[in-house]
Amino acid sequence: MPESENPYCQCLYYSANALSRLITKMAEEEFATTGLTPSYAFIMMSLNKHEGLSPGELANIMMLTPSTITRLVEKLEVKGLAKRTFKGRNTIIQSTTKGKELNDIILKAWNNLFKRYSEVLGENEASRLTSALYASAEKLNKS
Amino acid sequence: MPESENPYCQCLYYSANALSRLITKMAEEEFATTGLTPSYAFIMMSLNKHEGLSPGELANIMMLTPSTITRLVEKLEVKGLAKRTFKGRNTIIQSTTKGKELNDIILKAWNNLFKRYSEVLGENEASRLTSALYASAEKLNKS
DNA sequence: GTTAATTATTTGTATGTACAAACATATTAA
DNA sequence: TTAATATGTTTGTACATACAAATAATTAAC
């Protein structure tokens, strides 16, 4: 639909969600090689980078809520990619051997995703858009 | 988290989704006065503007799938805000009197949403970001 | 040292969204 | 005119995510 015909195109809520759905679909396609959907893949990347993270830390990194992290990690445990150890009121989440073995494939998929949307949007435009999005998310997060 | 510390801030998937969740939350707060969540409010605005839309048309306007539209409209029917009439394989969705009465409140909420995020991001920056998002969504949609 | 307040995590429940399959109708081709 | 194909919509099912409440554990206050 051409911009002039869409009454919602000047609404940040509408446009941000439209883009989010499209890029999520593309990410799902690219991460399919890993057997994971993007959220899970991002958590695995974090766990493979840092040896032991709490749900709270992971929630911060991912900009998700702790309860969502719990839900996602439960499923990674079932797949044998992550494990939790409970210590008092704290939980430590770690990648398993199987999880670490996945890392290269995940990074490759992530890179393919980057290349794919950069081809559609142009590398500079994609980069500019991403920075602007992240900066705005930071501002909204703090407001 | 400062940009330099976040390894995902240069990923469009990550940033777009982070922003999407934040702006959706803000929109939910602003549209709360209407008794509707943002998606429903947008559908009502469309129905109040065009006298009779098919699920397919509505899906196009909203950049959602027809099945999602069916689901949303079913609930608007339960609330007495919309009604469907079936004609052959086609469906026509219309706003009810009760739905039309909501229009002013919805438009006011939408305007408040605009003002609120413009205050946080700056009106120019918000406007630029929205245009860039919409343009990119269009490109991805066609690719 | 016991009580109160705070913090970290998980659970119950709800919601928006999509995909694939199922229907139902319309259109085209033989 | 029947058979084959295409189109529009709805249903079954699944998933990521969040909120509010429940747990559990730590820290602070008296």
C-alpha cells in the first residue's frame, strides 16, 4: 500500500509493529537452520558468551521480562541446550555442551539474517535504522 | 544498558522487537481509556472510516493476516462494536452504532499516544523514525 | 533475634499473532 | 455442463510474551 493511502503509516506503534512482524518472520526463516526460533537463539548466544547468567541478567540483555526468560529457558532445558542450577533465591543458567556445539551455526544464521535484510534495505540504511531504533528503545525504556 | 555494552544493538531483529514491545505497552496504556487494546482500536478506526470492509481488506490495511482479523473481529462482535454479514464466500464487516460512538474517544487516545512518544523522542525524531520504519516495512513486505 | 521490607524467580493465566488445513464459493477450461 | 482450479474466510493449534500473584530467600529495622 502506497504511503499516501495508509492512514496509519505516520503512527509509530503501527509502523514499529508492522516491521517487527516482518523482520521476525525473516529471522525465523534464517534461524531455522539452528532448529531454534530467534529468541531462543539469542539466549543461547548470550549463554555461550557468558558462563552463567541469572534470569534477571538475561532479561536485561534481551529486553524481556524475567518471567518470559523462565519460560524460554525451560524449553531450552528440555532440548538439552541449557541447564539451571538453583542457589538460594538465585538461579544460574548455563549452556550445556550440546548448547555450545550449536554456537557456530547460530552465529552463521545471525550473519545470514544481517546480510539478507541489508540486501533489501541497503546496508547503510539498515544500519542507520537499527541505530535509530535502538536509541529510541533506550529512551522509551527509561521514560 | 549503554549501546557499547549491548552486543545485539546492531541487529535489526533485536532492536525492532525491543521497540515494538515498548511502544505497544505505551499504546495499551493510552488506549485503555477506550476499553480496547491498540489492535482492536485500529480496526475500529478503519471500520468507522470505511462503511464495510472484508477481512482481506482489513488484513491489508493492518498488515496482519486474514486469520488474525477473523479472531479480532469475533471479539469486537462479542463486545457489540462490530458485526459481520456473510455473502457467498465473502464477509462484510461493519461498525455498529455502539462502535461509531467510540470513535471520538479512540481518536483522542491515538492523539495522546502520538503526543506521548513525541515528547520522549522529540517530534522530529519520532516522525523521521516512523517514516523510516514504514518505508522499510514496505520494502521487506515486497521482497 | 525476631519482624518487616525488599529482592529474585517461578507459576497461573491471558493475549496477539501466525501457519496449515478445512470450508465454501466463484471462475475457468474441457 | 461438468471438472478443475483459484479465491476468500474461518478453524485448529501453537507460540512468544506479559502481568499479577505466589514463593522463597535475603537484608534491614527495631
